[in-house]
Amino acid sequence: MTTSTIHDIGYRRYEGRRLGRAYVLRSLFVHNLRAAFGLGRPARSKVMPFLLGLIVLVPALADVGAVSITHRPELLIHYSAYPIQVQVIVAIFLAAQAPVLASRDLRHHTVPLYFSRPVGHLDYVLAKVAAMVTALFALMAVPVTVLYAGGLIAKVPHRADHLGHYLGALVGCALFAVVLAAIGTVVAAFTPRRGFGVAAVIAVYLLPTVFVRLVQAIAEERTDFTLEAWMGLFAPFNLVDIVQVRLLGAPQTATGIPPGVTGGLVALAVCAALAGGSVAVLYARFRKAGLS
Amino acid sequence: MNATIAMITFRAMLGRRRAVLLFALPLLLAVLAALMRVLDASDLDTAAAVLHGFGFAVLLPLLALIAGTGVIGPEIDDGQIMYVLTKPIPRHTVVLTKLAVAIALVTVFAVVPILLTGLLMAGGTAQLAPAFAAGALAGGITYTAVFVALAVISRNAAVIGLLYVLVWESLLGNFAPGARSASIQQWALSVTDALTPTSYVHASVDLPVAAPLLVAVAAAGAVLAVVRLRSLSVVAAE
């Protein structure tokens, strides 16, 4: 029979200054934002985000070139319309990078390593979502800024109006980023298997979008414009365009735009519910992760 | 063909929650068809639009992408493929088995739902449902072979596949007719076009051109996958 004893070999608490919650949040945010573009990772992780970032710029550059060569300012794409016109690329970026942020820790069972340190569950989730939002915002805001700067260089008339539209479009980009990041990170957090996350995120974007478009086409054919307008709430890009048109005064790009400020407020409420719900679901998901 | 590999692959694809995604995709097509029924919009025109716009443009490539990259991609990524490759099984058997599993999945979750949706929306009119099912099967096999080859070649297979399907076939196809002719979707549609007499289905490529292309691309995909799997170098997962 052996008796075991615990020897006091002089364990000590750390009693120095702690860096605090803000530092934790900032570190996680920066780490995740870098991961969203593959920075600090091997080259093959950087290829896709930067390739997609380049592709998303091409139409803006081509448009600015066309405007400055032909001197026809009406050719300049509306700033608020740009994210909708390149929505497929933005969605592919989301599908490619949301699993990088949301599934990798789950796949490699490294979540408990974070929570064995003074990292709050909510902070961890907020940092991830905020990083995805920032990455998506950068992806959409850079080409919109190129359009604006190109317009200034080409000396398009009504500069003051353009500044207003540009700032409105930036708010729109932020809203696009919030809605997309909310959807993408949740879906990716539930599909840790590699490749599945990409397909699941794109499916969740693509299916409602195509579904809504088909129903809208039929509703229009039957002159049922109420159904056509309200169906817009169910497709992510159409949803945010409702807010852009009704609350930010942008010209209409998507098909279904419900009438009046009410339509805009309903759409904004849906966006807020998506963002809030996403953080809540992610919080529940990561709190349990790795403990089983 | 190797029964054990097939069984393991089926289990990996359908195990746990993964099957939910595979079931959800065709379910939405069925909901769409039912909705058209309720809205009383089930004429031949709408049926062709739904089967083409949703079935061919979204459901079929997406399922082929999930199945094609899913049967082999994750195994290569986490290194488990080594347990298969170190067994005395020819590499072409491994690839062909996985390809067959992926095609079976595409048939069950995309081709059959397209057939059923077609029957629900158009009935037996103009052989629309069987024509679309035949096109979906032909296109599905080619898509799957291409995506399996992509999954063996690249780790970004899913994203490259999406770029091909969404940017090349859908986006560029609207602007550049040349890009439209060089797309699996149009070749599959030409099979459908040849089988149904209605004028609502129109492919930009003729069947005598499209059919050999479908076969050639599928064969090239399978061969490429075998060749690349022969000299696969397993690097550490990122």
C-alpha cells in the first residue's frame, strides 16, 4: 500500500498587473482578422482570400477606367449597388473564410485551450464575429472607395452628392458585412468537417437567394407586387438593400423592396435579430465545445 | 470497386449531422415545387424555369461539389487517406470507388428530387421530368468527376469549384456566350434539350458536341484523380 502526498514545492500565484479584458478582446480580434486573410499562415492559405479580394476589385477598376476614358459620369456604378452586383464573390469569400475562423478551433479541439485562460466565452465569440465583419467590410468598402476616388479623379459633377452617397454606401457595406458574418460564422460553427463548412455556408446564401428570385419572378408575372416586395426579406443581399433604399436613400438595386419607412425598419429589425441571434447561438455553441 | 472503402465513405458522408445538409438542399426544391402548385403556377414554362434555374444551376453543382470533394478531400487533409493508400489496393480502385459513392449520392439527393419535382410540376407533359433527370444524371457524373479530381489536386477544391460554378458558369455565362458554351451545365442542358420536344428548354450547345465533351471531361477528371493520387504527398494539416 502506497500513500501519495502532495508536496508543496512553492507554487505561486501571479500577482503582477493583468492586461485585462480589453487586451484579450483586442488580441483575439487581431488574430482572427489576420486569419481571415491568411496572414501569419502558409502561402496556400493566403491565395484564396487575396484572389477573391482582387476579383472583387476588377469591376470597380474597369468601371473607373471606362468613366475616365469616355467622360460619361453616368457610367459610374452606384456605390450602394456595388456589393449587390458582386454578391457572388463576397459570398464565396464568406464561404471560404468563415470556416477558417469558426470551425478550425472546433476541428482541432483547441477551444478549451482558450478558455483555460482568462478569456470570456462572450469575448471569444464577439472577437470572432467582429473580425469576420471587419474582413467583409474591407472586402466591400475598398472597391466602393476605388469607385469614389476614381469618380473624383475623373471629375464627375455634383461632388457633394457623391460624398453623401459614398458615406451612405459605406454604412450599407457595414450592414452587409454584419448580416453575412452573422449567417456565415453560425453555419461554419456547426460544420467543422473541412469542405463541408464551405459548401454549407454557400448553400445557406445561395438557396434562399435563388428561391426568392424565382418566387419574385412568378409574383411579378402575376402582378402580385406585395408578395414580390416582402419576399426580399428572405434573401440576405435583398434584405440589406431594403434598408439601403428605405432608410439610407439609395437607389433601388434588388428586386423586392417593401414600401415606406416601415419596410426599411422591418428589414433593419431582421438584420438586428440575425446579428443578435448569431452571437447568442455562437455563445451557446462555444461554451459547450470541447467539454464532451 | 472495393466494398469496404465504399462503406467507410458512405458513413463519412452521411454520418451525424452531415446528412442534414444533403437532405435540406433537395427539400427546398420540393418546397418550391409545392409553392408553385399552391400559387397555381405549374405550367410548363415555370416548371422548366424552376428545374433549370434551381435544379441545374444550384442544386446539381452544389451537391456534386459537396459529394465530390467530401468523399476524398477531408481524408487527404487530415492524413487518414494514408490508411487506405498503404493497403494493397490499386489507386484506381480507390478513386473509382469514391467516385461511384459520390455519384450515388448525387443521384439520390439531386437527380431523383429533380425527377420528382418535374413530375409534380409538369406531370408527364413533354417528357419534361425524365428529360431533366437524364440531363441531371449526365451533368452530375461529369461535375462529380471534376470535383473529385480537384479535391485530390488542391486543398482549396471547394472554393475553386464554387468559383467555377458561380463565377464562370453563372456570372460570366450571362455576359460571354463563349464561357456559356464551355460549361458542364450547358452540356447537361443539351441532353435535356434533345430529350424533350418543348421549346422552353434551350441549350447553347448541340448534343453531338455536348455528349462527347461530357464523357471526355468526366474521363479526364477520373484519370487525373488517379494519376495525382499515385504520387500524393501528404503534408501536415494546416
